[in-house]
Amino acid sequence: MAMLLIWLAPPAMLASEPTQDWSRQIGQQGQGGAYISASPVYDNGRLYVCSYDGVIYALLTQNGLPTWKYNAGTTVFSTPVFRDDTLYVGTSNGTFYALDALWGKEKWRFKAKANVDSTPLILNGNVYLGSDDTFVYALDPGSGSELWNCSVGGGISTALEDYEDVIYASTSDGKVVAIDPYKGKVKWTSDVGERAYSPLASGGDLFLGTYDGYLLCLEHYLGSVKWKSPTGGAVNSRPAAYGSNVYVGSWDGNLYCFNATNGKVVWKYQTGGPIKASPVIDKAKGIVYVGSGDNYLYAVDAGLGLPYWKYKADSPVYSTPILVGNKVYSLTLPDTLARVTPTPGPSITPTAAPTPTPVVATTLPPTPKASPGCPWPAVLLALAVAYAFYRER
């Protein structure tokens, strides 16, 4: 089934969800079977989108029209990375491309020994990528020439992470590996369970999910496990951090909010399908956006786990939303939002721990309150009452 990229315009009045403004079909005409196979990337008015049929698109955000297309000839599962007018992206046949982001022309290519589905990393002026051939490669960004390679013992199909000048990679055999980016040597290896997914570095710790359904917190110096908390299904997406919490989706259909310090569940919000892509957080508004296999994109309050709205797409939403200003691509948000009072049901069943005081519908952000010492509201009310009394007489 083809997947549509949708841009939604804000409604004229307060509403529980946005409305559609435009949509764009992804896939080559007549071939079918195309869908967005990796999370899009935004830069300077363009969305870079990868399709299952092997085509990479640059789309204008104003109307969704393509400015160029590049046919890699094979499926692209790697989320691209943009840097210095260059788009870096790997493919399922092991070819890694550097493309001119303005025109879509190939600058160079590098060939690994197996598929490159891992999201690359730009660090210290070099390009780093992981492959299912068990190697992490360091490449020169100008020519694509190999600077070093480092075997980590297992395949790498998830995003690389960096923190304090160290590269972290998760492997298909359940390990997290720390690598020196200058020498290409392994600093430490930590065994975390059944297949480890993309790590997140935040607050001096590493957070990552595993296929056997856990979210883990690792100390970044030596890789020791600080806590390990279960979910009801596989966790195969990168967590997101906000305040003192960590957010991640699970194949059990729940969006989880964990306390980053002790790993306890703060709340969980149930969707109607598996969550296979990372959530995105609007930190200015405290809103979490996440897609689900039930064809919906959800907006959830980050503090309480209560829903603002959900929007139905034409197919499962398995890519990470892109947040730019007041737009979540492919969504444009209302200026104000109403939090929905939770009701029992298969697709909206938020739970919280500890249970907060029941919340009635309100607006976000809240309207600033008048200063308690200001007498004018009371004075105006008294004048209005006196005037009405005078008119009646």
C-alpha cells in the first residue's frame, strides 16, 4: 500500500485535530508497493524522503512538489543525515551515498560488505556509518575514502550516537559498543539483551530499547546497566528525553514515559497498534508526537499522558514525525490545543502512575493569569452591576 505524505493546515477555530491541506504520493508511477521506508529529514524548506522502491526525494514543504529524485536502485531503510549541503544515506545493498542536496547529484559512493540501514553520524568533520557486516566505518566527507574501520562483533542497523567524543553503536546480537572516533578502537562493550536498538545519550546516560521488550539506562563511561524496565512488546526505536523523563514506544501499542533516574513508569498511553518509530517532543509546549500501526498520528501531553488529538493517515505511521517551528511534518498545528478528557476505549486509554488529579479540558499554553493584587477586574464588575441597577430604576 502506498503511503501519503500529508501537510495539515491549522483550523480557523479551536479544534481537537488539524485539517488536511495537501498530500503527495510517494512511489514511482505504475510500480506500486512504495511507502516511506525511513524517517524524513528537514532542511531549509525541503523534506528529504526515502521510499521502499529505492527512490530518494527532495520535496518542497510549501506544496509537496519534488525538486529532484535520485534512484538508488534498492530499498533505503537508513534515515538520511544532512550536513553542509550534502545528504548522506545508506542502502540495503551496502552502498552509501553522498548526494548534492540542492540538485540531487551523486558526489561519491562507498561500498560496505553488507546492507547499510544504520543512520550515519557526522562528528569532528568525518562521516561514520554502521553496517550489518559488523563494522563501523569512518569516511572522509569530501571524497568518501575510508579512514578506518572497526568490528563490533554484530550487525548494526540502527542509528549511531555520540557523547563527549565517543561513538556508541547498538548491535543485532544485543550489545552496546563504545568506540574511539579518532583511533577506531573499542573502548567497552556491554551485553544488554536480545537485539539492541538506537541509543540516546542524555544527561550523562545512555537509553536504549531491546527486542525482548525492555528500556535500559547505561552509564556512559563503562557501560554498566543502571536500570532495566519492561514494556509489553519489542522496543525498536530510539527514545526521546524531556525534563526528567524518557519517552519510548513499544510494539504493545503503548507510548511509555519513564523516570530517567529510576526507570519507573510515570504514565503510559495506549494506541491501537504497534509503535515502531521514535516519538518527537515539542519541548516548548510539552507535547509528544508519535505514530502508530493503527494509522494514526497522536499528540499527547508529555507531563500527564493525556491526548490532545489524533489524526488518521492512509496507512500505518512507522516513521518519526519532523518538528519544525509550529509544524510537524507532515502536519501544521493549530495555534491552541484542547486536552481531551480520557474515556475508556481501545485507542484512547491513557493510564498514569501515580494517578493525577482528574483533568478537565483546558488550553495549551494556558492563558496568563492576572496578578492577584490587581483590583481592576473587581472594580469593573462593580461598575457594571451599579450601571445595570441604575438603568432598571
